[in-house]
Amino acid sequence: SLIVIMLGIEEKNFLLYSLAFYLGVLLSLDKRIYAVATSGVAYALSVTLFFLLATHWNFSGGGKNR
């Protein structure tokens, strides 16, 4: 908890990021899933989806305190 406070990370974000990280660790243990995830098609799909979804991102911020 002290590390989270010092880094300025909200607890809900810390838990969400930890969950995603550990899910990735578990999925990487399966060789078949790892092979599909590291294929060229998966990388191309990831980059394409990133650019498509980034166009819908709200870059102006907008939290309660801003």
C-alpha cells in the first residue's frame, strides 16, 4: 500500500493492472495460446486495433479534479 501511495497510483487501477498482468502470465504458460499470441497475425491485429481504438480516445482528460 505504501508503494502505491508513493507512486500516486489509485488502488482500483493497481488492482486492474495486476489482474491483467497475472492473467497474461497464466496465459503465457500454455504453449498453444503463447504460439497464437506471438504470431505475426496477432501483432498485426493488435496494431490495427490500437490505431482504430486510439481515434476514439478522449485526450482532453476530464477527471473530477481537473
